[in-house]
Amino acid sequence: MVGATLLLTMAILLSVRSQFLWHWALTSEPVLYLFVALYVAAGGIYLAVIGSLRRIVVGRKGVLCILLVGLLMRLALLPSAPVLETDSFRYMWDAALTARGASPYLHTPEKGKSALTDLDGDSRIRAVAREAGSHLKQINHPDVKTIYPPVAQAAFLLAYWISPWNGAAWRAILLVADAATVLLLLVLMRHLRLPLAWIAIYWWNPLLVKEFYCAGHMDAIVLPFVTGAVMLAVMQRTALAAAALAAAVAAKFWPVVLLPLLLRSVVRQPRRVALSLAAFTVTAAILLSPMLVAGHSGIAGSVDYSRSWQSNDGLFQLVVLLCRHTLPLVGVHAWAEQMAARLTVTLVLVAWVLWLARRPLNDPLELCEASLLAVAGLFLLSPTQFPWYYTWMLPLLALRPRWSLLLYTALLPLYHLHYSRPAWVWVEHLPVWAFLSLESFARVRSRNLSSRVQVSFHDPAPITTSIP
């Protein structure tokens, strides 16, 4: 019944999706508010479903039913056009360049537009621009070089080979990566003796389905590598875990925050640490070589992104505000507030990850918990808290569920309203921070009480406000 309710919600969203056109000024369209309301409702239904998992014993048939419902949710949206996002058109541009032997790190969509009238320019760029047609106008930030590393570029190219400039072909690639993630999670859950019904935390998440199959975001490509790295680390295959993590970094840079945690359990074994670091470094160097060979142009888009992008952020806004008012007091111009704020959150994130790695993570569940908290810290401190970035946490939330972080499923759809009313940002983030504070307080209190009665924490009990 609950699965049917989620499927019905997807069907309604699919019907609403047909009312969107990419060039509309959506902030003034009633359909936007309807779309957001439906996704908030879907998130609420999802949270109710996840809450019921603690009271349900699910056998093999139940797990198959969960997998089938999640698959149908995805297949329903597979042929849909992008909704509210146009990043997938950038992927197609990059793939078309690569297919013609041109580096996507050297040629911007803006250059493609000018190539249409410059008959003396690169014929390959002109051919791609002509092939793109009207799609060329839909690429956002056309003057910025691509930010996507080579493993992501390989996925874009594969979709292009299947069918050029075809959104359904790209979503099919996302579905393969998505399915690989869920299969790796099932293997890891069985190894950790966790309830297999928890796979619904990942597989039924409506925000993930929307961001991958409505918006077409590429983050699904990263998740099987991250999940595989955690699985291999849990199984004490640290060098292979480091290599898998390097592949994840070569798809998108953020998984590097997990490296200290994956190495922590072997830190007293210098040979294994050296082997794992070598596996990570060599794999990353090989996979990132197309970007590195392009020199400054290879990282130009990523540098622009890291310097100036800011959107839908909660905590980072407060850090910027703090820097704006404190920098003049120490003789620094306020124009440096962005740099100072980014440096501040970077240092806080590094300190947070090192604190998580302060003691050996020999217990597999502790490693999963620490990995979740590291990625959560990255998201919560980020200047760009896009809804699709939240999907980074979902495989780990399926292993170590936390109500506070799962709450984002019902709140992040409000992101689409913050452009017209910035105050919506606080509706998204403040409830999560409040719930996180309650969870932390409950956890500390539980540990203090347990220490008084000398209870072992080799297998840490879940916090009282979490799902388990």
C-alpha cells in the first residue's frame, strides 16, 4: 500500500511535469508551487514509510517488492524532459566534444555559439554547435568551462554513443549506476547484518528520484564508487577501497573527504597505509589525466565554481555575514568576505573529518557512521546546498539512518522557491539543525548514562531519535 502511494505520487508529478517549459519565468508560475507542494508531500509520505520499517519484518519477497516499486518509480520518469534544471545539456555538450576528439576542458558552449559564425574557427566545435541546435541555448553558465572530471565525462560519452542529445539515453546510464549502488548496498547490509528493508531509505527516496530522473543530475555516477569503497573498507580490503574512492573522486571531487576515514583502521600498519595511498594516488592520477593534461583550462571551471558559487546555503550565509562584519575590524577589506568564509568552512570541515578519525574505526558500523557524518558535514557547511548534493548522503543513511538528515527529503524541494523568496532557505535548514542538536544531546546523554553502568560501546547503540 505504501509503495502504491509513492507510485501514485510519481504519476501525479509526471502529469504536472508536462506543464513545464525550460524558458518560463517559473518563479511567477502557479505550477511551480504545485510541483514543490507535491514533492514535499512525497517526502512526508516517504518519512512515514521509513518510520514504519522498525515495526515490519520483511522477508525476501518483501525486499523484492521494495526493489520493484523503486524501479517502477524510476521507469515512470525515465522518458521525461528535464524539470527546473538544465545541467544535463552541459553533459551532452561535453560528450559531443569528446566524441569528435575535442577536449571539453578547452571549449565552452559560448565558444560554440561564436563558432557558428566564425568559418575560420575549429570545424569540430562548429559541428557540435550545429548538432546541438536549440539545446545550445539551454546550457547554463555557457561562458564557464566544464567542472566535471573524466569518469563523469566517460558516462556522458557513453550516453552520447547510445543516442546523441537524448535525455532518455542519459537517464538509462543513471539507472545503471543507481542500480549498481543499490546492489552494493544490499551486499553491505547483508555483511553488516542490517535489516534489508532499510534499502527503501535509498531506493524509495522521492528527492533522489526527482533529481536523477526529472532533473537528470549526474551525481548517481559517483554513488556506486563511494558505496563500493565503503564496502571494501568494511571488508578490510583497504587498498582496493582507496582505488574505488579514487574512481569516485575522478567522477566528482567531494568523496576525497572520506579518505582519512577509510585509512584510519590501518593507520598502525605503515605498509598497508603506504599501499593504500599509492593505490589512491596512482588510480586518481590515471583517471584524472585528461583533466590534468589540459593544464589550467582543465581546472578553470572547478576553480570558478569553488571561488564564487553560492546557493541555497544556510550555515555558510551566517559565516559570510560574520566575516563581513569582522574583517574590517582587523584591517581587511570586506570584499574578501567570500574567500575568508570559504577558508573558514574548509578548515572546519578538515577539523571535523580529523575529529571523526581521532580513534581507530575498527567496528564496521562505526566506519559507516563516521563516513555519513563526514559527508553530512560537507553538505551542511557547503556554500552550495543543492538538493541533488543531498543524494550523496543517502547510501550511508541507508546503513546508519538519522531522522534529522532524512528530514531533508521533505524540506529540500523548497529550494525551488528561494529564488523569489530567500527566506525559504531557513525553512529548509533550521528544522534539520534543531533535530541534529536534539540527536547529539540524546547521544551524549546516552553515552554518559551508559558509562556510569560500565556498558561496552564496541557496537555503538543507535541514538534514541534515529530509526533503529
